[in-house]
Amino acid sequence: MHPVDLMLLGTVLLWALNATVSRYVITHGFHPLSYATLRYGAAVLLFWVFTYAREGTFRFSARDLRLVGIAAIAIFTNQLCFIYSLDLTSASTVTLFLGTTPIFIGLLASAIGLERLGRAFWVATAVSFFGVGFVASGSGGFSGHVVGDGLAVLTAITWAIYSVAITPLMRRYSPFRISSVVLLIGWIPLAIAGAKQTAEQSFHFGWVTWLGFGFAVIGPLFLTNLLWFTAMDRVGPSRASLFSNLQPLFGVGFALLLLGEHLSRWEVVGGVAILGAVLTERLRRTPQLPPAD
């Protein structure tokens, strides 16, 4: 396998492990908001040290501050939804819902005029939403897990908002500068919201929980940025996006294997519908993502 393909595959595997590891950590010692606060605080520190050593500046022009603010609000909301969706439902169910993210990105890009979408996209959207319904009903969402399932869908929507907001910024700044500034601004309200839980947090838990926390900071948040954007710069967004479609599949596999979760037959049907629709639509068109500087 080509080294760039290994970089892309490694990125997808790290992303896929994120929900499983985070679910384990918040069910084995960490309070949800305490975990999110400390995790993102550590990631901000890593990004600022790396970016300053690489670029020596964090400057943004005044015209871009509105997009930076929108992206930061989206990140803050995304983390609230993500961490509490994992607290209220299974990692495998959350991962299946996150498979709809490309659909929401397309809808937002179309709504604001960034992209014109054809019939194939709208068919894929309809099939994906049917899949969401099957996953929700199969996970108990229409009775017991409706809040967790709803937050998982909002996680996908807020990540889509973040992705669309930074698209213009990617034409003018490196992804590392964007991540440094956006994560810091988004972390501030997250730290305020999580202050009570962080103050009450006991850190007397096992090494596996600490290992999971370290992985969640370094792997899915920091290292993936280096691998993904380096690889995408070499092979382009089209090839890179094909690897990203594997993330929900690997994510469900990790949750089933490492957490002992299981999927109902309706969740399987819904997951196949979501992933099949997204993959088919992606293969029919070339994603238009701006390259990093």
C-alpha cells in the first residue's frame, strides 16, 4: 500500500475509534463535561505549540472573524451534543448517525450557494433519512433513547456547519492555524459550561481510562489533522474522501468488538441505507474541497 494511503487509513481508524474510546472514558470515571473540557484544553495547547513553531503567527484578517466565530460556536455545540449522545446511547448508534454528516454538509452548502446538487444527492438524502429512522427505532430511540439519538443527529449537523464555515477559510489559512484559533474560542464556553463538573471531578481511576483520555487528545483531535491534510495535499480531496466513507463502518466494528455492544436488525438495515446512500452519491461526483495553503 502507498504511504499516503496508509496515512489516510490511519486517520480514518483514529477517527473511528473516537466514539468507542470516549464512550468508555465517560462510563469509567470521567464526567461528560469534565472530559470534554480537559480533552479540548489539552488539544488547544498542542495545536498552539505546533502552529506557532510551524508558522509563527495566528493572525486572521478582520473579514474572516465572522466565519471563525461561527465555526467556534459550531465546535462548542458539537462537543456538547457528542459527549451527551455518547452518555445517553451506544457508541455504535452514534457512529451510524454520524454517517449522515456528508448529507448535511451537502444540504448546507446547497442552501448558501456553495454547491449545486443533482438528483442523485436528493435521492441519497431521502434514503439516508429513512436509514436514520430505522436506526432510531432499532436502538429504542422512539421509546427510551430519543434524547441520545437526537443529540447524535445534532452532532452530525453541527459538524456540517463547522465544515462549511471553514471552507472559505481553508483557501487563505492553513488547517493548523484554523484549528488553533477556532478550538480555543470554542473551548472557552465549553470550559465555562463544564466548570462545575471539572471542579467536582475525581481523578482516581484506572490506567485504561487515562490511556483512553490520552488517545482521545492526541489521536482523533491532533494527529489526524497532521495526517489528513498532509495526505490530502498530496492526492487531492476526491481520493481522500473515499477513505473517510469507511469511518462509520470501522467505528461500529470497534464499538461491537471493544465495548461488547450489539446492533438490532433494524439498526443494521438503517446503517446499510445510510452508508450505502452516502457512498453511492460520493462515487457519482467529485467533492469540491479547497486545498490548504
